[in-house]
Amino acid sequence: MVKYMRMVEFAQQLFERAEVANKAARILRALLEARSARLTDIAQRMSGNPEAKYKEIQRFLGQVDAKAALLRLFQADASFVICDPTEMARPQARRTEYVGRLKDGKTRGYWLLVLATPFRGRAIPCHFVTYSSKTIGQEATSRNMNHCRGFEGIKDLLGEKPLVMDREFSYLELLLNLVAERVHFIIRLNLGSHPPTLLSQTGRRIELAVSPEQQVAYEKVMYKGQVQVNVVGCWQHGFGEPLWVMTDLAPEQALEIY
């Protein structure tokens, strides 16, 4: 059982008005006990009539700016920001408008793009956006536009902090946007069946290779001939394959952060 007064203290960090913080504390405690973000599950964990509590949660969300409150969890002294897309399966959501299909093309669901800052060994979420195959089609948007929409939400807070991202983000359109917006980045390279073309300053194609227990860096190379990046790789003991990241920072700094 989550201690209510501790939850009130936490909610007061997010919402200034006492009555709002008290309502938020009740909802947050129920959310943790339900271990679910579905409103019906949260309402079931609140004392009182579940249907009435469901409506209470809806009224609360309509009265507050929940995303603005979440931004208060941004750790200003963090040295980087983590960006992670997660597939949220909703197999039973046959009539939910925003739910589309996941990567397998069969499972119903949507993507949750979460931005977080590190704090004492954990990633603390501070912003997010959602999108799906259905909303992308309806809104004539793309994956890139949704990713950039997520970054825009914390751009004013980023400063010199780099975004740290996994292989899903190693594509040209995103890199072009990050460079244009002057956002620092550290992105793991996707070296699958179609590895990206990397060219040296003289136009020579660079073949990425590193031996176990080694570290290799390439500076000022052209990603797909359009974006200048630094690339660094290492093959640590116990790993089945090497790790390669590209960045606009110093290679050693980027590898240490990643």
C-alpha cells in the first residue's frame, strides 16, 4: 500500500494548488496499485463507486495540464536525455480510434515515445507523445514528424544536453532535423541487413570493423552523404557483437554516455 501522505508530498511538486494536489495524490496512488494506466483500472482501485471515480478522473484530466506537470520532473542537472519508443499492445481495443497495428502488422496497439532524464540509476519520464499506424495515416504525418513532435516538447529545457537514442532513430530525416534545430544527439547505428553508407572527407566508403576488446573512432564522416557525424565503436567482453554509435559530440564522450 502506497503511503498517502508521501504521495501528497510528491503531487505537491507537480501541482501548486493544495486541492489539486490532493486529487492527484489519490489518482496516482490508485494508478500505482493498479499497475495500469487505464482509467477503468485506476477507478477500480479508488474508494467509492468505480463509475463515479472514472468520471472524477476524467474531470481532473480536463481541468489540469498533465503534461506541464510531468515536465516538472525534468532533472535540470542531468547530463543527457533518454528517448525511448515502446510498443503498447491493446489487443482488445477494437473500437478505440487511435489504436492501429504494431510492427508485426497484426497486434492492435500504439507507440508511446517517452523522454526521460537519469536520476539515481533510474530514468524519470518528463515528456511523451503517442502515435499509431492509424493516426499517422489519418493525420498525413510520418514517424519522423511524431519523433520531432516529442523532442519539441522539451527543446527549451535541453540546452546542451544530448538526446540518447537507440537504433530506431538512426535514419536520415531525423538527423537532418536534429542538426537543423541544433540538438545534440547520440544514436546507436542500425547495422542490420541494410547498413547506412558512411563516407570519409575524401569520399571513401568506410567499412565499420572493430575487434573484440578494441575501440575505433571515425571523425567528420558523412552519414548517407548528407550529415556530418562522428562514429565510434567498441566490442566489449561478453557481448556477441560490437556497439556503434554516431554523434555530433566527441566520440569518446558519446560512447561513455551511451
